[in-house]
Amino acid sequence: MLSNLLISNKKLFHNHLKFSVVSRSLGILKESPLSKDKIWELAKKTLGDQKNDSGNITVTSGKQKFDIKSNTLTPMQIYEQLNLGKDPSELSNSKGENIIVPLISNTVCDMNTPLKTSGELRFLNSTEKSEKLLINDILWRSSGVVLSASIEKLFGEYAFLFDSKVLSPRDPETSGYIGGGFSSDFALFDKSYLKEIENILIRENSNKPSISGNIINKIKSIYELSPKIFEFLNKEKAKKVWDEYTKIVLRNEYIDVIEVPAQLAIEIMQSNPFAQSAIASKLSNINNMVLLYKLQDHIGTINGPIFQQTNHLANKIELEISSSHFVLPDLVQENGSIKPNSDEKIAFSKEPSLNRVTGITFYNKNEMKNYNEQVEIASKNDHRIIGKEQSLYMMHKYSPGSPFFLKYGTRIINRILELLRDKYKEHGFDEVITPQIYYKALWETSGHWENYKDDMFAIIEASEIDKKESSQDYHGCCSGIHTSAGEKGGLKPMNCPGHCLIFASNVRSYRDLPLRLADLSPLHRNEPVGTLSGLTRVRRFHQDDGHIFCSKDSIQEEIYKQLLMIDQVYKIFGFKDYQFTLSTRPELGFIGSIEQWDSAESMLKSALDKSNRHWSEKHGDGAFYGPKIDVYVKDSFGRKHQTATVQLDFQLPKRFNLKFINKEGKKEEPVIIHRAVLGSIERMLAILSEHYSGKWPFWVSPRQALVVPVLSSTTSNSDSTNPQEVESLNNRIIEYANMIHSSLQGGNFHKNITSNIENDHFEKYINKRIKAYKFHVDIETAGSVSQKLGRVVKAARLNRYNYLIVVGANEMNSGLVNVRAFNGKEIGSISLPKLQETFMDMMDNYD
């Protein structure tokens, strides 16, 4: 067991400390001031070269295996002898089109240095898709090392590095490297608090109650100093970080790597509790080994292979600087167990406290060029940009993560909700509206308070005294004082407990089942501010939430009906390529019997087979309370999105003691099927915005048509320029345009009027049918003369109107309208009743 190995890796301790080094692993017993360089060399000398002491190396490549003497052959020579058929000039060449990386025992080695370590030798080739991802992983991990070293070099003792991460691309098949790269999180402190932080570390390092306790105490004490201790990067400081990164790369500095016991790594990082927590959170046991790296004066940890020469990391793009919350992870303890920090697993401050610097690197210039092109395409279709350009929604700092849907965004939302409500009626759902706030007792019954309370918004009820005082003193809509005397509750993050209360409110018979409830009321989840993003990560949202209470023998049929409903809706949206994934019983921690799970999974599989759509299985990935089906859609760019869910639940009926009277007159427990067709309406709006590239189909478009009255400078009959005659003509054109505009706006959007009528009753039928529709048609109120029509057309196209309805003197005299299509089928010159019918047919067919 390692004893007290004390080492400072920050200038805050002047890079030296007088300490006693007692380490059986290192074989050292001495008392002296040791620098980081010295302790690194001592550790490396003892621990670094223990893998090969026989002088023989076993090289395995594919099916070939042979022994060589150490220090005799380089990977380049082995590569050539294996006759892999590649140009040696490609090897480890980050400037060419391809790169080939030699890995031995999961460690990157240099192509031209003789091998010293035995193990399996692999050659990763960037031309192979699977290996290309591995190379990028190595590249980005290495870049994260250089970025972290750059941060420490620039800010020194004022920066506590937390962790550097490799970021996975969202969808490598369709979006390339977008979403990929690397990031470094770190706390940057105000200089005036440095002495106090130093005192905390010296005090806590001398106490050392336990590894986890020591780390927690240090971090808590730092946060308790003041909310003003943290500083945040601006663009100028971020540029200096990247300048330092470039210097390291140009100098082609060497990154040294050594594997050490985890406890030694934690003790080496004792002057940085953030880094200690990052190490301790990744261990399954305190006896694990950890990879340490050293670059310049910076020491950190990595969890995989890296390029040890930094010249491979030159092709970089600086992505962004942002802030994030620090949330204490679960930490390993000395006895090898994991300490779950349920009490501390919250953000230490309500505001972000960490800086995050993000970037991405490429192994050649061509890859970087391709990435920039992909980013440009993606940025044009980013829902946040589309939302702003089309005035769909807005956000505000006074309510982070809660979208304000503007006029045009609300039009889209209402169209989608109308579609869902039509499908609810078709599939036998009853829509209900349930409360926003419930007492803590409900969430304890459902299990959410135990497992989900950190993600909920807590509510404290005002006491009776406070209510009396507030009503006397304030008399306003905002009166009322919350105190701890009141009952504790929470804003609902989901609807299932409320729906259980509805089921339990009456005696239920088998004749009442299946009971299908749908709920579109808003939900709230307490997402950290730093994670919020557009409409895809919000705090307030609407979910097309539904719950089916049914008997066990009707599970298969109910599941199939929900898959059918999903198919109907997704076809309307144009999601032709979507897939189902079945998640089955986890190995441990599930409720119910294995037989019950096997039966339920068998029914889900039968329903999936009946859907005639491709599905896959994730073994052991189900929730502890039941198996589930997830739906993944592909948008027009081929990107995958997880949207709908169909989830079986054996737990909630037990927790709420739900019963129904079966055919034999006995009480039986129902099964709950949770289902959402779209998931979050907000997130689906984001997906659809990008799926359609902002060009909305007519039926859901917030701007279906723009009526443009084209005013004249002369009278149409005599080309007279008499002002009074021209004004009279133009007034009649405007009046005709207003009539067209108002005629295209009706009542609610429904489609239940038959079209089986006689031709002579056509106009009467249209007048009756139009009342069942509401078209989103706007009018150019200022009017336009012929010379300015081009500008109006251009503006309407940019605003994504589907149709432009031009109304001038000719159209007025003939009783027609001239319809130009921007995004829809061509219509041309047409009468108003025929145009109304065309629009209604497009609505009916979801065109």
C-alpha cells in the first residue's frame, strides 16, 4: 500500500515541498524537497520499464505471430516484412491523405523506433472506417493533453484543470466529424483568493480522512469561500491558450506516459482536488492502474493511447469557449467500493463555475476542409438559426431553457397538436389535463423523489400565516411568501403519476380496459444552465405523453397499435427510414419474475414482427421496471434521432396499488404502457426544422401564402394617369385582395366534411367546407406597384412562403388570382373557389 507521497504539481506550492516519501512501490525512503520532474523520473525509473525484462518481444499482427529481440526491428520494418501492400511513405504521415498508426499493447509507438515492449502489434489505417474513428479518438485525446498543458502554462496556479474529454461525432456516417473533437474543463480563480485556497489545500492534505472525504472537503471548502472566486475566459484569453497550443505543436514536444497505481496518481494531484475527483470517479477499484502523462510541467491522466509527438496535432480548429457546472461524481474509496454522492451530487453553485474550451484536430488538411464544408451546410440548417430567421421562437435570460413561441412557431405547434389529436381520436385515447404541482408524497410513492429529485424543480407551499399576511399587505397576483413551514412538492417532470391517480379514482372493471390517457400539458426538468441548447435541451417542454392501462393478455395488441400510430404520423412527416430497438431485461435489479419478463418481451417481439419494419435488440438495456421499444428516425441528411418510446411498466401499478376487477370477479393488477409518438414537441420542432431545411410542407407551414395586391400607375382601360381614377382602381384592387385574404381564413382545422357532391353545388360546398379550415395566409398591407413586385417576391421567398397570390387589375376584372409556387405544386391562374379546394386537398393529404 502506498503511504504519504506528497507532491505539488502547481506553482501555488512553488513547485517544491518538504515531504516524506514512503513508497514501497517506488522502493524509496527519503525526506527531501522533490520537484515534479524528480518524482516523475523516480516513478518512471521504477514503474515505467517493468513490462519487458527478458529481451524478447512477441509481435502479433492479424494471424501472424513471431518473436524478435528487443531493440532490433522498428514497426516500419515489420510493416514491410508483413507485406501489407501499402506505401511506406503513408506511415504515420499526418500531412498526407492517409495515416497509418502502429499500436502495440494499445500504445501508439513510433514507426522508426525499435520496439522494446512485447504485445499485440496493430496497424490502424485511416482508409478503413472503423479504424479511422479509432485514429480520430487517439488524435483528439492527444490534442486534449496539449490543450490542458497550454491552459496550465498560461494561467499556472490560478487554473485547476478538471478533465479533458474526447467528444464523439453525432453521426459519423452522415455528418462526418460534426460534434466530435476534444475539450478541457477547468476552474480559473480570482488571484485575490489564491492564498485562502492554498490554506485550504494545506489543511485538508494534512487531515486526509479518506480519499473521497479528502477530495469532497477540499472542493466544498473552495466553493464556500465566495461565489465571486471564479473567473471566465473571454475571446482574448482563449486566443492566448490556442497560441500556446500552437507553440507546443511547432516545437514537436514529447508527451511522456507512465502507468502508476491509482492511489499514487491521486496523491500526485493532491494540490488539485478537481483533477483528483476526475481520477477517482473513473476507477472501479483503488488498486486500478492509471495512465499518467507529462507534457512540459503539466501532469495529467489519460484513458487511452495518444500520439507522444505533438507535431501530429497541427491541423486544428478552435470551436468555442463556454462555461459549465461542476457536479461531484461518485468516487472510489480505499476499500475498493464506490461512494455514491447522492447528497453531494448537485451543482456546487447555481451558476456555472468551470470554463470549457473545445476544439477539433485533423490528420490532414483535406479532412479539415471537408469538415468546414459540413459545418457550413449544417449551420444553414441549424434549427436555432432557422428559428431566429423565421421568427418561430425566442429565448430570454430571465427564463433559461423555456422557449417563447412566437406567432409563426405557435402556428406550427398547433398544426402538429391538431394532427396528434386526430390520431388520439382514431386510436381511442382520451385527452386529459393534469396538475403542474404535486406534493412530495406523490413523488415518494412513484419513486421519482428517490431517483429523480435532483432533476426536479422543488416547490415550498406558503404557510397559512404567510398567506394571511400576504393577502393583507400585497393584494397582487404575485402575493404570497414561501417559507420552510409549508408542504414540500415539485413541478412535474412527467405525467405518469398523475395518470395513476386518475386510474385509481374509480373502481375499474375489465370492461373499462384498456384505458388510454393522453396529456399535452407542460413538463419541467431542472437541467443545468450550461447544458441548455436551443429546443433540443430545455427546462420547460411539452410531451405527447400517453399511458395505457391494460391487462397482461392485451399487451401485444396495444403495443402493435402504438407502433401503427407511430408509423402513420412519421409517414406524414416524411420520415421514411426509421427503426425500432427493443431493450430487454437487465441482468440485475429488475422487478417481477423472469417468466413475466420473458412473456412480455415475447409479446413485444411479436408486435415488432407484425409491424413489418426492421428492428434490433439491445440485450440487458431495458429499464428495471420493464422492457421498452425506442424509435430512431433519419432526417433528410441521414442523421439519426431517438424520438418515440413505447415502454412497459410493471412497477408503477404496484407502487400505486392499482387494481381492476377481471372477468372472474377477482382483483388484478394492470400493466402500464408508457408511450410518446413524438417525444418532446419542442425537440421534434427542432428536428423538423432541420429535416425540412426551413422549407415547411404546406399543411404545417406557418406561412402558407402571401397575398400581394399589385397597384397600378394607370387605369387598365384607357391607360389614364388621372390621379382620382388611378386611386379608385387601386382601392378596388386592395379591396379585392382583402376579400381573397379573408376568404382563405376559416375556423378550426378539421377534415370531416365529405367531398361527394354535385358540380352545380360546388360553390356552396366550398363555402361550407372552408369553414372547417384555417389557412395561414398573410397580406402585403402596403401594396406594391409593378416596379417593386420583384422585391416583394424576393422577400416572400426568403421568408419561406409556400405560395405568392398576386392580385392586380387583370385578376380583379376576371375574378381570378395568380398563384406562384415557392415550395409546393404549381397552381397558376385560378378562381378563388378552385384555389380554396386545392389548399383544402393539400391539407387533407398532408402535402
